[in-house]
Amino acid sequence: MKIHEYQGKQVLAKYGVPVPKGYPAFTVDEAEAAAKRLSSETGNQLVVVKAQIHAGGRGKGGGVKVAKGGAAEARQLSEKILGMQLVTHQTGPEGTKVRRLYIEQGLEMAQELYLGAVIDRDARRIAFMASTEGGMEIETVAAETPEKILTVHVDPVNGLMPYQSRELAFGLGLMKYGKETVAKFVRLMASLYRAVLEEDCSMLEINPLVVLKNGDVMALDAKISFDDNAEFRHKSWAELQDKDEEDPVELEAKDAGLNYVSLDGNVGCLVNGAGLAMATMDIIKHAGEKHGVAPANFLDVGGGATQEQVTKAFSMILKSPKVKAIFVNIFGGIMKCDVIANGVVAAAKELGLKVPLVVRLEGTNVELGRKILNESGLAIQAASTMADGAQKIVDAVTKGGAGK
Amino acid sequence: MSILVGKDTKLLVQGITGGAGSFHAKQMIEYGTNVVGGVTPTRGGEKFEGKVPVFDTVSQAVKATGANASVIFVPPPGAADAILEAFDAGVELVICITEGIPVVDMLGVRRVLEAAQAEARASGAKIPRLVGPNCPGVITPGECKIGIMPGHIHKKGNIGVVSRSGTLTYEAVGQLTALGIGQSTCVGIGGDPVNGMDFVDVLELFQADPDTHGVIMIGEIGGGAEERGAEFIRTKMTKPVAGFIAGTTAPPGKRMGHAGAIISGGKGTAAAKIAALEAAGAKVAPTPSDMASTLKSMMS
């Protein structure tokens, strides 16, 4: 789960990470009021108006502007940014609508740095990465000048040690600002590590981390993703979630306990198990690529789904206007084939089945599942294998003249 | 022979009185697995199904039963604790079925496990192993089933299967059995980003097992485990390996069901994994329907 920059900064501030003063704003009036308040608090007319969307690259897309003339100018900028379709390299060409702003104090910067924390899957450790190339995408730095990225891995028994933070500080050349700056950086790192652990962050990126002209270090940006598996111990996450940033169908699926990802194609898929669900997408594309046939979704109903969940899942596929055919592919383990069959039949009876349906059932209670489908009176094409099913799907879409 | 589990496996079930634990404990007993005890804190002294003793702690259970393996059905908040309890009690093989354990918890588990493994290697003791979490388990057909896989689709034989995905393992096993080809052992290593046994660890055991003649390895997008497996195949493996990688059509940046199945920063794509396997001499099945036939074509 991702959160906005201003929320990320609130989380970091809780752990003692220095962040600039700022206030979120949902309307132009709120933005102007925030700018006024900031100017009086800091004695500085300079404020920054920042679009709050989950995607990165906001500055380059025109979503971050500096107002030198105080609240009036901040208002004008806010009018432009709030409501715009912000297009960045992470949003796709359609962009994301800006619904929230963050009004932040302007600062006198000496240098921009990069600082990030990730779970390094290969090392099985939390890794901190730092670079002097602040403001750049870290993937670009990693590809072009990997020697400019400094990395330390944290032993979970001892936690992040001060020497590791000092290594990064000296490696970044922070001594040129004096030993106070090095000490401030080490303190900031300790706070960050606590935040990563206690908040269950799967990714935390501060780009840029800035050194101010007075030698302070401060998080000028904050990008945080939480580990969804840890949701059970973070009640506060529910408030941080911005549903406008999520795909509505994926949200609906999540609420029903289903794993769903929207895709661009025209074949609805209902599968049990993540691996099999991905493989089902792959085989549809493999069989149908030349004919404009591709998966419309990834849907894993999981191992322990109830008949109600299966009904819900199948209903979601039936309601999608882009779906021209449906492939149900089940290899029952814990999941029993009769539960799937009953769910499919219940949803089809309620909503009507207007597109071809191909079903491949295998595994636990397969005979019972097939019997339920056969006796349902629905027009179902049975498939013997995944390949057979994929071919039947391609035939159904192309010969049915359902178009693309 | 086989790897990891067999006739000599004496199994504990942690979480035996819970919904999933009790259901699958029954299924495992029915399959013929030697379930010697269960563990549910505060339920010690009870008998599961009238015969399997339940203990409060893993330590008590191991002392009383001589168990050498444990399977975990404990829900995510307590799962890492359950894994560590099992290792601390001296259990050699821990198989964690639980899905949804926070990754930070698994970092701690890995750290303890790695230290214990290093110590065992240095002293020549049996190396403690973790399979999973978020996995279907391990089965040696006809001998021992630990986990949640449907037992009846398996057939005793000489092909090893190792996979990050549960249902895709069943798919491969179903294809093998349909071709009349049996399996030595099938290992689900799980779909989480930080887990226990990796492809390399399992391939190493299959390579050393005289009764395993070939291997099907099933990977998916995310991480670098397949690439490390490919490197092992290239340098150490003499037995034929057929592979499949799920997620060729998966969009980047999206978690595809499994916590570990995500392409991030352009890394962990199916294309890169397929290329690594092919360069290592493995044959990658063009579709998931061809996993068994691809391996068959390599066996002479």
C-alpha cells in the first residue's frame, strides 16, 4: 500500500526525522490559508505547492511549483495544479487527477542527496542506499553510474549501527559541512530505521534528502510503501489509504478477499492460485496474441475461498464491459471444484451469461464440480487441459465475431 | 530414496486445533504421514481425533515424541514465532504453510536460521531447513505428505518438482502422472519475497538424490531466485531440468497475488529468468501445459 508524500512526512516526523513545515490542502482556499500560515510561521514568503499523487516524477510533470510571492501566488498556482491530469513516467499517458495539495515552506538548500531503504530479497536484509545524485531516479543512477550508490545492509539482530550510517555520511562527503552535519545524518538514519521497522515499510525513499545552508539535513520528499502483509498490526493504515488512487475494481476485489489486477485484454479469467493465475494469462496471450485475444484480468480466488467469494469474483468478471469470453481454470487442492462450480452457476444465473464460458476443472471433487456445471443448463464449453481451454477461448472470441 | 521427507519423518502439526491445521492434519494422517503430535499453546493434554497428543510447546512435543519435522498452520501474527520455536526445540525440518507473514518478521527468522545452518555445517550436524512460508508443503508420494496438496494426483517415481507456486505444482504433477511419470519428491518453496529453502537448496538435494532422475523447476516473476537456480544448473547439475516461469504477461509494479511476485525497477521479469534458465541448459516449456512433456523430451 502506498501513501502520499505529506502522509509519509507525518510518519517520519513521528520518529524524529526532520521534515519541512507544511500543510495539506484539498481546496484552493485551504491552499491559500496554508501558505499564509506558513509565511507567518517561517517569516519567509517562499512556499512550494506540491501535487499529491502516488506516482513519482511529479516535478517534471508540472505538479510542483515554487511561489515566491506568498499566499496570493500560491493560490494562483494551486488553481492550476488542483484538478489537473498530472502525467509522469509512472502514471501512464492518461495521467492521474490531482485531488490533494501539500503547501510546504521553501528552504535554502546546499545539496540534494538520495536516500532509500528497501527489503533486499537476495541478501535477506533491509538495505539502505545513499547517493550524491539527489533528485534523479535511482534506477537511472543504478544503470548509468552504479558506483555512485552506497549501500549498507542491516543485521536484524543488532539493527542499524552508527558506524554504518557514518560510512554513508563520509561516503556522501558530508564532512564538508562539518561534523555536526555528519552527526545529524547519523541521527536521521537511526530514526529512519526505526520507522521502517515499526511501520512495516517495504520501501522508503527520500529523494531528495537535502543539506541546508545552515548544515541541517532534512527529508524534502518521502515516498513510502507499506508491507500489505503487516496490515493486521497497523489500524492507522485504513485512514492513510486514498481510495481515489486505487483501481475501483481492484478495491472491490480486495474488500471481498480476492487478488485482482486489471489488465488491458478481453478475456476474463477466474483461477485459483497466484502462479496458475499468471500462467493462465500467459497461455491465453500465447494462443491468442495474433488474434487480438489477451487476458482482461489477473484473478486468484485463493485456496480457501467460499462459494460467496467465487460468486463475487465471477460477478465482477461478468460485469466488465471489455470481457468477450471467460476462462475458468481450476486445479483444486484445498479449493474444491464443487465450490467453484456452485459460485459460477450462482453468479451466471443472477446476472446472465452473455459471453462464451470455457471451464477447465481438475483436482479435488472434480466429478462433483463437472456434474453441477453440466446440470446448470448454462452454455459451458468444457476444456480438458489449459492449452485446450486457451484454444477454445481464442476460437470463441474470434469466431463469435465479438471483436476486440 | 527421496529428499527432505519420507517414511522416517515424524511430524508435528503446529496449530493442529485451528481450522486449517485440523483439516489438513486429518488429510495428512489419511495419506499415511506419521503425525506424532500437535502443538497449540494452552491445549496441552488433549488428544486430536482421539489419538494424536497435543502439547503446549514444541519443546515438550519434541521430547515426548522424537519429532524431526514440523508443519505450521499458525495465522500470520504468530507464524514467525512458531517457526523460531520449532527450530529452538531442535526440529530439523520446518514447513510453514501460512500465507501473509510480514516480511520484517521473516528477516528475523532468516537471520536465526542462517546462523543455525552455519553452526551445523561447521560441526557436521544435520542442517536445519525451512520450507516456505506461503507454500503448499512437501510430498514424497506414497510415503509422506506434509502440507495442503491434493495427495491423489501424485504417483511414486523419479522426477523432482520444485516450485514457487502451489497450484502450478499441482498442474505439473497432474501432467507428469497423466504421462505415467512418477515423482520422487515435490517441494513448494513458496511465494514470499523472503523465505527458507531456495531453488538452489532444493536442486542441490535433487542432484544428490540417486532416485531423482530429472527435475521440473517452476518459477515466477520477482526476485532473483530463478537466476541463482540457473547458475547452479549451469555449474553443478548433471540431471535434466525443465522449467517454466509464470508471469510473462504480468504488468510491472503490480503484486500478482503472491507477495513476492512483483516486477520492481525493471528487475525480476519472466524474460530475464527464461533467458537465464535456457543459457544454463534447462529447457523452458513454451506454455504451462507443456511442463511434463518438455521434461519427457529431455529424458532418454
